[in-house]
Amino acid sequence: MESDSLSRVTPRSLRNRWGSPVARPKPRIRGWTEGHQTTAVGFRRQGVLVWFRIVSTSRVAPRVEGVKPLRGSPVSLRGSVLSLALLLGASAAFLGCGEDEVPTPTTPEPPPVPAPPAPEPTLTTPENLRVTNRGPDYIEWSWNAVAGAPAYQAQFSTGDTFTAADATYLIIAPQTSHRVESLPDNTTGYLRVRSAGGASLTNREFSDWSEVVRGSTTAPAVALDTPQQFRATDPGEDSVTLRWDPVSGAGSYEVEQREPDGDNEWGGADCEGADPGHLVEGEGCVAGGLDSGTNYDFRVRAVPADTDRHRESAWSAVRETRTAGAGAPPTEPTTGAMGNLNVRWTSDADGIMWTWDRLPGASYDYAIVTGGDLPRRGSSDPCADANYEQFGVADTHAQRAAGPIALLCVRTAHPDRDSENLSFAWAVAPPSPPAVPDATGVSPAGDSAKATRALTWTGIDIEGGFAYEMNVIADPERQNDVTPDRPADEALQRACSAGRFHESGDTDVPLTALETTLTRVEPHTGYLLCLRMKNVAGTTDWVVPDGNAEHQTAPGTPARPTRNDDRSEDDRDAESEKIVWDIETREDLHVPREPGDFILRAIQHPDKTDADGDNFHDNEVARPDAEDCGDSDFQSGDYTNPDVTPALTGQGFSVMLSVPRPTGEQQVASGSTEVIPVVVSLCIQARYGTGAHERLGPWTVSAPETVERKRKQSQ
């Protein structure tokens, strides 16, 4: 602390040196001892409070800044001495000039500075903190408003103790609630809240924390049933009408479309009356804006009305349809025959047969050219070097077993005009059958428990100079009217000709080991590939893989099992509960009919367990979704798979399970125990075939059934 010696010190000089006083107190007149008058003045400098004592040696009121001389004093100031003392252990004496001699002043001990009183809290703690809303992935708390509180701070923890690492949230008044979102399934969380105020973010004031309140998410949302009986009707040139069965719990439906011959990307269908998200409220859609004569795929899924209880269903089976109009016709070659006799041909396993028009009174010469004698295919006169071996015949047909390619040259027999009515036609024997399809041609794999999207055939050989054409016959397994070896001969030819067009093209060179892929397929259906070759003059017979071997798609998604209340028994006084589910298969061509063609799995588990290790059975166990039915995680740990008993019914089949009622109490909270209920769900999956060639369809799952403890007997 600095000190200055002054020949004369005045209150004004003190202010010039130390600044304005902290306050302007009334003079504190200590007395007139030995002709001295004293008072005190306080100054603050560099955060330190310094007190000065002013001593006057005459009976004159000291002249302190801000304090006037005492009125009525007849004595003038002839001299004064100011003694200044600093209270922090340092002191200095200042002598003043005057007529009287001033004794050396002393420095008394300063009075202790009292500690400032503790500030009284200005904010009160929020009351009545409570859980007011919750869902599968969120918990919301609310509290009573605090008068004068501009904001609140909340802190969330998954344990009942809090650390600095736990999340905090600032809630601006008048809002008095907070929702913690994006929580995992079956989360239990804890929240506390306090009032917040202050002039800035760095100078906040808080009340005490409220009590801690516990909350839990609800059970995970269950997927809605997949829309069934999805069908396409009334195809127009630019629209198609789509229908499907209603789904319980659905608020709307989403419809998508794609062109299967394009990039295979799905997009929203332009349904009449749909909202911008392509959602329709009813069980139908008139999809517009389509191209005429074009193939389209459609699919639909259910969107829940209550998103806390349900989530979107899986997509339905793909429905393929074609708009009205010509569209792109199959490829037709423009060469292969010429002449006035209109030569035509067919070929089958026995060879090639030609026919031509009969002219009045005419006979015919013809030659069949094969092998190394065949001319160049592009020749404008392929019969120029033909060696006619048949002369003057009356028949208008010719047959030869050899092949695979042959040329017929025919003319009317006239000795003077050798080329009169010369005509010709190229012909080919039927191609080799495509390879028998196998499991590698199924996508996704047949045992993946997913709907089949594509089937691929291999081993296709094409002769050069002809067009080829492929059709497919769809053979639902519930009808099974094509395999294993029927139809045959003429019936097979009729079936292939009536089949769905798949692919066509032509080539000027032989092609071997080709493959083709079919993308518009139905569940639980066999597909037979038919192949033939042709030109403008004729066609071969259709050929199919040996034994009419079909490509098989996986079965579809079964109808969701529903509880039969009439046959189920829920007697709370009994030791067990009998649950009966019904599965409808009768009218569904996409799944088998009998229970032996289904995989049935019951999944049983307690309603709650001690998952977080706090010794309380208060953590809800996850209910299985359809996608979980085949997961090994749902066959161990908290989950068991009791055996079920199936039986045929008029509409499908039923499944019965007897579930023992739970016993034994578990601690669920401090000082509280309960018997935890048992939850049971039934999973079902359709299958086709056995062993390596087995096709497995998607799973579906029933709504969970809760089995309570046995009723307590009255005493």
C-alpha cells in the first residue's frame, strides 16, 4: 500500500488521490479530547476498502468533503493536522501546518469488516414432477409452474443416481414439460428438474433439484398385418385399379409402383385421392398416369393409425399387371421366305415339315438343302445352286428329319420355265431344352425366409438367323396342373402358347449357354419356361426343361394367427390357460393348405425381468416381431419355445397351447413384490419342399397373449 506525506491534506486532496468515497456518512464526532476532533471516511481501491481517520487540532468542525462546517461556530480554522492510517497493517502520518503544534498521531486497530450475509434463494423448486406421456421410444415429464421462473433445467439418467455426464436440458418458460426421445426399447429413465434464472448464461441461478421421478417406455410398437388378397383389375390404357383386404389398426395405406423392365426402383403410385405422401385411406387405388401396353409392378403396405401401438406392415406380395394397348410386340424377323407359293414350315422332335399353296393343274419340283450345301443366309437367290431331286410331284408338302437348319426350294414343274413360281423358306429344328432350374436360380435364396423376387434359367441355346421367343406358365402349387410331366404333346403346346410373354429377340450367329431372368413372380407358384424359334415362314414347337421342371418361388406370408375366444379357456382359478389360434388358408393360393406345410413356433417369456441389474423386475421384455421369429435370440435366455398342437379346420387350421400360470413373486420395487405375468406369441412360416430345395416364406406373428397368475383364493 502506498503512502504520501503532504504539508497539508484536505478532504478534496483525499478525493483527488483516492477517488470518491464509498459513501458519504454523517461525521462521526468522537469527542473533543485534548482539543482534537475526529471523523472517518472510507474509499475503495483495487477491490480493497480503506478507512481514513481525520484529526483536527482546534475546536473547529473538520472540513470533510460533502460535510459542511457546524453552523454557529465562531472559531475559524487556523491550522490542522490530518493523520491518516491504513487498516491493512500499513500506516502513514501526515503533518499539517498551523499555529498550534500537533502531536504525532497514533494508528488505532480498525474495526473488523463484517462478512456479507448469505444471499437468500430467489427461485423455488418445481413441484409435482410426474410422467405425463410415454411411447415405445420416448418418456415425457411435466411439473407445476414456478412463479417468476424464466426457465427450468432438467436432467435425465438411466440410473436412479445422477452424475455430471448425464444429459441436461434447458426448458424456457412458460413450458413446464420435457420429452426425452429416441430411447431404446424397454428403457427405464429418471428425471429431476429445477428452476433456472440469472442475467446471462455464465451467471445463472438455480433452485434446489426436485425429487427424482422414474418413467418407462411403452412396449415396442407391433407391425401391422400385411395387406392380403392384393389384386389388379380393370386395366386401362393409362390406369389400373388395385384392391386389397382391410387391415385392423391401419389408418391409411401406401401404394408403390415400378416398371419391372426399367431400373427396378420403387416409387409412389399416383392414386386417385391420395395425399402427397401417396397414402390412401380406403382399401383401393386407381393408379393413373401409366403408359399404354406396359408392364407394371405394384405393392401396398398398411400405415398405422396409432404409431405408439403399431408400425408399418411389411410390403404385400408384388402384383404384376399390364395396361391396355398394343405396347411393344414380340420381335418378328423380316426374312426367311419368299415366293408366290407361300411356303410355310413347322418343326418338332421328328423333324421339319414344309407346305405350300396348290396351283390349279400344277406339279412341283423341290430340293431340300442342308449341312455344307447351305448357301449364305444373306443371299438374294439362295436356290440358284439347289440340286432338285424331286420332280413333278403332286403333293404340296415335303418332310425331312435332318437338321438343325434346312432350306426348301420349290417351283412349278414346267419344261420351258425352270424357275416358274420359284419359292423358298428357311427352317430350323426345335432348340435344345433349357437346363432344369435349380436352387441357385432363386433370388433371394429359397431358405432366406423372404419373398422370392426373381427366378433365373440357364442353358439356353439359340441358332443364328432366326428369332427366339420365351413364354412362362404360372402354375400355383395349390393347383399343380403342369408338373411333373403334364401337359404333354399338343396340350403342352397349347399351354405354352397361352402362357405369359417373357422375352424375344433374334441373332445372326449361334448363341449358347444363355440365361434369362423372370422378375414378376407370385408366391408359392411354379413357373415353367417355354422356348421356341421362328421366322416369317414358320415356328418350331415349344420346348421346356426336361420333365416339365418348374422354378419354384417361396410361399407367401400366412394370415396372422388370431385368438379363438370361443375355444380358448381363461379360467383364473385353473392352473393353466388354454390358448387357441386360428390360421386361415382356404382361399389363399399363396400358401399351402395343411398345417404340415407350416413351421409353427411359440415364443414364451416373462412380462418383465431385471435386465439392468438393479434387483427389481421392472424392465419390460421385448415382444417378438415377425422378423424376429426365426432369430436364435428368441429361443434362449428369457425365451422358450413350448410345443403346440395343430388341427385342420374348415377355413385352414388351428393351433392350441396350454400355458401354466406363473407362480413365485419377484421384487419389482423397494418393498414391493409381484407375480410376473407370462407373455406368449405364435409365429408361423409356410414352406414348400424339403431338404436342399426347401423354400421358406416370410414369418408372421400373432398379437402377444398375457397369462396372469392364478386368482388368489379368499380366506
